[in-house]
Amino acid sequence: MALRLYNTLTRAKDTFEPLDPNRVTVYVCGPTVYNYAHIGNARPPVVFDILFRLLQHLYPQVAYARNITDIDDKIMKKAEDEGETIETIALRYADAYREDVRALNVLDPTIEPHATQHIDGMIRMMQTLIDGGFAYASEGHVLFDVTAYDTYGHLSGRSLDEMVAGARVEVADYKRHPGDFILWKPSTPEQPGWESPWGRGRPGWHLECSVMAEEHLGETIDIHGGGIDLVFPHHENEVAQSCCAHGGKPLARYWMHNGFLTMEADKMSKSIGNVVLIRELREQYRGEVLRLVLMTAHYRQPLDWSRNVVMQSRRTLDRGYRCLHELRTVEAADVAPPPALVEALEDDLNTPRALSVVSDLVGQANRATDDDERAHLKGLLLASGQLLGLYQANPEAWLKGEVAEGADEGVDTSSIDALLAERQAAREARDFATADRIRDELAAQGITIEDRPDGTAEWRKQ
Ligand code: AMP
Ligand code: ZN
């Protein structure tokens, strides 16, 4: 089956055909680094990580850029509030972001461009747009002239009139048309800024992405992704800039947008006070559990975060790891992931279907008795996990809750081992009352003991 992706541009599930199958190009809008990321912010990196893994499975080379926006008014405000430079703020939160998403088994992108390292390219693109009659300078600003680009609004399906009527654009006297958007804005001497032919200033967010995509991936890329809230104005404006700077060539051929994450059915927002940071959740749950939650719904659907779905995801992973633990003496066969799994992902990244394929595999492996069959199923399970970014941890460590650093699901393994040894000694001394007391004590901590036929015992978190 061929890969089919829902394309926001055509509003249909299109068959994916890369421009150059030897180098598939993907650009995803990354974070503006002024704060710790919340769990909603984790949805795009996880969704596009699955796409990245799938493309790597299907094509020899994938160039995947996920940028860091390290200049922005919100970063400037944070720097001012904290009495630090924007560089310090950006570095701190970019590091935190990387750490958070890596904990969710998100692979590093191939390229991680930083906006401030592309100012020359931005100045060049603005000059090209001005020369072509698509942009103009006004009072230290450079603005894109939306009336010069016929198909403005095509991606988001809005007309200029609607945008103005809906007050989705800011009116300002330095603009010719209220829909014109900023490519460059002036900085005061105290504000961060760069010299340009239009005075000292700083770039607009939309321009940054157009230039980073061009520089690292080329004028037309295969897939551009981001959250659904970015379609307008961010992506619409990226399209206008890139297309007009590149003689009409499209910026991206496939546009993918993930749906929003809600928190107990409410929109996650600072004003409601229900924003949960990835790092707060990582103190309670392992990263892989958080990742699985984000995979339980199709990426275009809204997804509601609830304790229930988190616990369910944890149980699912425990079941899979328990199965792998049971197969620990079996050498995994070297096999490709099952076709049913690849087909589910090829169907516009249908992760719920992909997860049910994995669940069936676990069931089959649990029932299998034949050695060859068990080796084959273990191979399939691990290959599936590799493609989905799951089941890469050591099963025994997982079951003992040791996997993630700083996770409070983790337990003090040395004290459990000591209690287990004490229980063993009591059993050998036929002091069953003490042995039972220790079992109950561990059970109260959520630890289950499994006595093995050879007289030894193992423990795991419930
Ligand atoms: P922001 O911090 O709002 O600029 O968002 C950064 C990225 O996270 C963007 O790609 C947004 O589309 C995405 N995003 C923000 N909030 C959510 C949410 N609740 N659910 C899914 N994606 C989100
Ligand atoms: Zn962007």
C-alpha cells in the first residue's frame, strides 16, 4: 500500500509522492523557547516523530528540520522579567524542550535550525520580495503586501475580506492594507536587533520559517507540519513569502496539521489554569506512557488528556513489557515490522489501528508455545516498537519501574531487593508468617512478587 496523508492544502487524503525519493524533506514548526513546554506542545513532536520514523522505514534518506524560534517578543519579555539575556532564556528552554521530548522517545530531527542564525538569509529574502513588488518598507518595518499575491488565503480557505472582517489582522498606520503582515520590525537601542538595509530590527516569526526551510531543505519541500492553530496566519504567511520569493514555486506539497489536546475536556490554557507541563507529568509517569497517550487518538482528532487514559496507557505498556520479559530467553528473529502495522501508519498515520496490531501481537506471543513462533513474534514486536517509538526499554527495568530518571513511579529497588532476600530467608526457615508479612508490605507499595518454580522470586510494579 502507498503512503497516504491528509493534506490541508487539498483537503483530501493524498497519495504521497516525494519530489526526490532519495531525499524526502520535512519541516515542522518547532517551539518558541521562553517557557517550559506543556503536554499539548508535545503533540506535534510526537506525531511528526512517528511520521519521521515511518518515512525512514520507507525511504533511504529523510531530511527532517524542526526549528527553534529563539527571537520573539515573548522571549524578550521573559528575559526582561528575569533580568537575563534572550540568549540565556532561549538556551535554557531549548535545552529543556529537547530533554522533555527526548524523554517521550522522540528522535532528534536531522536538522535543528535556530532563527537567529539565519538573519542574513532573512534579509536576502526580504530584499527579493521588495524587488519583486511583494513587500515594502514603512517606518522601519518591512511588510508583505497581501494584495500582491493572488492566492493569499488558499491554504486556510479564507478570503482577505473575511480576515479583515473577522479582525484576525492588526490594523496599523504603517500598513497599506490591514492584512499586510510583518517581515521585519524595528528594535529600540535596548532591544535585541540586527542591522539591516531598513534599519536595526528583528524578524517576524513567519519569515524565520520560510528562510530556514529554504536554506536547509530547498525551495519546495515535501511535507510541512505543525499544530492546527498554525494554519492561519503562520503557515498562510509562510506560503505567501516563500512562493513569491521563489518565482511561484510552492513552499510545500503536503501540509499536515495535528489536532489539539484538551485537558479533562477543556481547552488547555493559562487563563483556565489547566496547563500541565511535560516536566511535571514526567515526575509522575514515564515518558513512554505519555507518548502512548498521545498516540491513542488519530493525530487529526482532538485528544482529551485524563488520568484514566494515562493509566490505561500504562497498563498497555506493562502488558507489552511483561510479554517481552517472558520472552527474555528467546532470541528475537530479525524481521521487518508486520505489514498490517505499516499499512495502518501508511493510512494517514492511523496510530489507534497500529496500536491494536501491536496488542494482537502481544496476545499471540503470550499464547505461543512453539520456540520458532515465539522468536518470530518477539522479532515482530520489537520491530513494531522501533517503528512506533515504543518498547525500546529493558523489560525487566520497566517492570521494576526503573526506566525513567526522576519518575516517581520508580521505586527504591535496593530496599525491595533486601526485603525480598529477607522473605526468601524466612521461607527457607519455614517462617511463613514473616514471609507473608513481607509480601503484604510490598503489596502495599504496589509491588507484586512472583515465585518461580526454581524457588527464587521476582518482583514487579503492579
Ligand atoms: P505555542 O506554545 O502555543 O506557540 O505552541 C507551540 C506548538 O504547540 C504549536 O505547534 C502549536 O500548534 C502546538 N500546540 C499548542 N497547544 C497545543 C495543544 N493544546 N494541543 C496540540 N498542540 C498544541
Ligand atoms: Zn513555522
